[in-house]
Amino acid sequence: MSFDPATLGSLSLEEKRRLARELLDSRREEHPAYTDLTYDMAMHSTSAEHAESRRFGEWLKAISEDDAYSFEAPRLGGQRTEVDILRESGEVLHVLNFGSYNYLGYSHHPEVIAAAKEALDRYGLGAGSSPILSGTLKIHRELEGRILEFLGLEGRAVSLFSSGYAVNTGTISSFVKQGHCVVLDRSVHMSIQEGAQLSKARTFYFRHNDVGNLEQVLRRLAPENTRVLVCTEGVFSADGDRGRLAEIVELSHRYGAQVLVDEAHSILVAGPGGRGVGEEQGVLRDIDLLVLTFSKAFGGVGGALVAREEMARYVNWYARCRMFSCALDPAVAGGLIKVLELAAGSDGGERRERVRANAARLRSLLADSVSTGVSESWIVPVMYGLGRLTFPLNDFLQKTGLETNIMQFPAVPKDESRIRLFVTAEHTDAQIDRAVSLIRQAAQRFGFAKEGT
Ligand code: PMP
């Protein structure tokens, strides 16, 4: 039995459910009924006693007892290209690691570790206070300066946050408020959507990367009469394609709207100097609110807003998740400074070249057997569609030796589930080839291989 994920969109919900059930029923022995759970099945209940957590708990117990629960399994070491992971059964699996967005391999670079240790010795484990009160350390100021130097932007300032998620929620909710408007690409990350909700501004969507549709929305809003913020991404986390930043920035400014670009997955990797898709498309200086995360190619944690000085200083005070939360860890800040130094030099250039070549290899080898959607980057999604396949599929992949980054509803629309493969500069050709063969095997078994493969 097989189906084409590309045609799922044309089916009714009933038909999709029937298809998933048939597929799982045909493999009932391997995948008992408890694997039929989808994320939304335990999201709501009206009962007084929180029936959804009971339902979820019963399912979790059943799936764990049968050693079929593959999520949250701890790694026994850092995020290298092969890792040992500990399953709940106590078994240790050695797997190829395509599940971590440590794109340039900086999380375990010896010079980065040494710089982090030095900062740890000097400043201690935690920053000890909110950055607006007593938590700003000299190393934070150094990091801000290095970020601006790396980006080559004058007249801007940096607002540091302890997560990339918080940069989006904090920035958007302090930039737009009730009575204003936010216009989001349909595929933006949850943190942008949550920032919009938190802001209480009116939220509008445009079709993914569809500049014509954005113009229709902006024309209707008449931005000259209100504040409008358009939000998009450099490289999209769900699809691995690039935002059409040059067109979006030009159009939005023409209509008097401002633009937030989240370069979480593109900073250090995209662009000739690693300054992101904004650099690649020649609009880095024109982006009003530039969002960076340190959890991806930096190999650390935290994030930053880069904006004109007044704006960054305002956000420092008015982003509640920054003001009421502890400043970035000093050891992480020390490591990030070293990453910027390496990424600006030949080391960064070589790593960027390798990650791009590796991604091109992976995409081209997968092309004839599965759908990788519109990916054109180091994020390579493999579409499997039906949410009900998520748990058995992830379990199967892990047990056959491949760790990936599964994405299902609500991160993507229902039944547009996908395996995401994160390619890094450190993967070898042999590791990529092996991953392709394991994906092909899974695609045959779970019915998402292209016809004739
Ligand atoms: N923005 C995007 C586009 C992301 O993909 C993510 C996380 N995957 C975030 C923001 C949040 O970043 P962090 O993990 O640093 O909180």
C-alpha cells in the first residue's frame, strides 16, 4: 500500500484518516493501536479532572512498555555526526545524527570550548539577574560589539536574549500592540506566531513566500494609517527554502510597513560572509528587525535582536520575557564570541562551503525516491504526510540507525508531516549515502516513496 504525500492536500480529513488507519492496520503486528496517537488528540478536553493528561499518560505508558517511544531519548555525548542515544528500555543505539542544527559543528570546536571555559572561570555559572537590572556582564557587551562587527552594520544595536524563541515573542509584542497589525508568512515559526498573539495586534497571513498575496494584504490594511509589521524568515525552518527578502522588504517599505526577518537557520551559513539571506539578497541594511538565534549554527543557546539603536534599547526594556528573565549564561557568551571570530575567517568560509556541498549531495540523492518539497538549503525535509505515522516512523528510523528531526502538527499544517534532515559541515559522503539508504528503506515501509522506486 502506498500514497503520494503531494496529493494529500486534496483529500478530505475523513479520507486522510481512513488512509492512515488502513496503512497502520496493514502493519498492525508491528505497530499496535497505541501508535495511532497524533499530537492534537491530547490537546483539549472539557473535563474538570484534566482528562487529556490521563489519556496522554496511558498512551505514553503503553508505548514505553513496548519500547516504541523514540522521542526525548538522551544523547550520551555532544551533537556530533554519530551519537549514542539511550532508549527508555536501557538499550543504547548508535545512530547517524541528522537531527541537530549544529550546522557548522561549532558546538564542540576546541577553541569555542576553551573560550567558554575561560568565561566560566571568570564570571561563574549564571548571570545572576535580569539584564536590565544587575545581570549585564562585560562579556555581554563584548558579544554585542562582535555581532555588529560581524554583520558590518553601523548605527545599530543588539538586544541579547536567553533564547531565540524569546527574541521573537519579546520583540514582536513590544513592537506592535493592540490596534496595530502583524502580517505573517503562513510558514513562520511558532515563536513568531506566539509573539503576534501576545501583542494583541490584529494578525493577517500571506501565502508562503507569495509576494503578490502580501501586496493584496498590505493594500487592504492601508499601513499609512496604522503600524504594520511584516514577519518572515531567511531560511524557513519547516521547508528549507529562502524567504524572498529583497522583494518583501521593498514592497513592505513602499507600503509604509516594517519588516522582521528571522535568520535563525541562516545566520553564519547563508551569504558570502555568513551574514544570512539578507546579505545574499543585498538587503541586510534594510531589515528593520533582524532576529538571530545562537542555538543553530553558533552551536550554543540564546538569541539577539539587531535593530536601530533606539529600537533595540526600547526592546531591552519592554520585552517582558527579557526584563523578567535572567541574562544569557556568561560561558555561552564567551563561546559565542569565539564562534564569531572563527566564522568571520577562513574557518567559517570552509565550513560554509562544506555544509552547502553536503546539502546538495543529500538533496540530489534523495530526489528520485522521496519528496523533499521546496528545500534549497541545509534543512532537507522528507514529506511523509500523515501525522498518524509519526511515532512508528520515528521509532523505525532510530532503530535502523538514523536520528532525524520530525515535524508534525502544530509545527506544520495537519497531514503535512515531514522528517527533517539537518545537514552539517561535518557529515561525510559515506554518512550522507547511508542516511539516504535508510530514508529509502523507511519510505518503502511507510508508503511515502515516489511511484516506481
Ligand atoms: N526561529 C526559528 C525560525 C526557529 O526554527 C527556532 C527554533 N527551532 C526559533 C526561532 C527558536 O530558537 P531557539 O531554539 O534558539 O529558542
